[in-house]
Amino acid sequence: MTEDDNGEKVPFRWTDEQLKRRRQRSIALALVLGGLVLLFFIVTIAKLGGNVAKRPAFGSVAVIEHVG
């Protein structure tokens, strides 16, 4: 809360320009975070490659024990 000229407490008010800039920052941050999520997804899929469907359903422990 802030005080007016008479010393009375009044609630703080954002100006229209401050609200506009705040919204722009929020949108920019959302786009950056969405881009990072997309980048991580693409890198993960690229690293898994085409063999992702051939992997065992219950983990690779059985495959390692079978080969060894």
C-alpha cells in the first residue's frame, strides 16, 4: 500500500504501460520455455533413434543377463 497526499493508505495501481510490458515478458518467457521443451524432446528422440520400438518392455537388465 502507498500513501496519497493526505497520508491515507491507498492500494498500489499498475499503469497500463507496466501491465503491457509485464504481459510481453510473460509471453516471451512462455515462448522460451516452450522452445526448450521442444528442443529437449527433439534431442531425446534423435538420441533414441529408430531402435526405440525394439527395446525390451521391462528394461535392459534381462538383455544384459541373457547376453552375459
